[in-house]
Amino acid sequence: MTEPVTVITCTFGRPELLRRAVASLAEQTFREFNHIIVEDADNSPSIHDMGIKDAKLITMSRRSGWPGFLCRNMGAVLAESELIAFLDDDNWYEPEHLESLYVLQQDKNADFVWSSSRLWSKQGEVIGYRTSDSPGESTTDIGEILCRRALYIGSGGLDPREGPPADGLMVEGWVHHGARFAHSERITLNYTVGMDENVPRI
């Protein structure tokens, strides 16, 4: 029987960070999920050589370009569950992340739900938080989202031509077409901020 949730992770060239992300999945209080890890071609060391277990490991046949728009889309296509979530290799979940989002999605019968995030610098310092009950380009990251797979696939997934705003623009499109949504104020995603991202400082 297929689990109700599939978590999709994209990775390239960050094995230690990937291990941290995978470890956070092992600590989830919600256990009814599958995990798909997709790596771009030429990833070294390959995920197949890292001893990772309890995940379906997929290697793309060619480089798709980071930050992995096409990797995420491939993971969504390969998933067999009703719901999908995303965990990039440089982020990690709090233990209650999947459980809190799954309960919220079921309670609201939502097409997608999303969490709040704790924002980290690449040097390992907490630099801010992201929480908003209004989904959009600057307020929602794909790592925070649990959504119906049919919604993601039906909308065409992430479009790499849109660049960094693609996550939020995709969500805005969902809302425009009438998707039901709900937001969790619980801070359950740990998000590593890129150098070009503008975030509130604490």
C-alpha cells in the first residue's frame, strides 16, 4: 500500500548537508511517508555510494541546472502518493513537521498547506523567521509546502524559466485557480538562506 505522503529531496555536491536532511526525516513523528532523492548527473559522491537507506535514489541522465527545478518535477512525477512535500539537501525538518502539516491538510481538506520557517545563515546562525498566512512569491518556499500531487502535476510544476521566484509564483497560480489552502504558524522547517536572499534579521 502506498504511503499518503512522499518527500522529495534534490541534491548536488553537498553530501554532509544531505545526511543532515535525511537524519531529520528519520526523526519525524509522522511515519507514513516515502522518500525520493533525486540527484543531478555528475553528482560526486553519488547518493548511491553514500550508504543512504530507506529512500528511492534517482540520478538524472543529464545536468538540469541548480537549484533543481527539474529534479523536483521528476520526483513529483515518480511519486505515487496523494500528497508530496519537499526537503532540499541544505534544509531540515523539525520532528513534528510532516505530522503538523498532514493533520492540518486533512482537517481543512486543503489542496496545499505550508509551515513557518526558521532562517539560518550558511555559517550556522539563526538570522530570522518566515511566517505568513498569505501565500505568494516572497512569503512561501517550496520546502514549507505539503500539497496534493495532482495539483503540482496539473499546474506543470516548477518552471525553471521563472528563476528564484518560481516557488511563490507557482503557489500564486494555485490560489488564482481556486486551490484551497491553510497555513501553520508552527516553525517546523529549518531553511538555509542563500547569499542573494533578503530576509528579516533578528
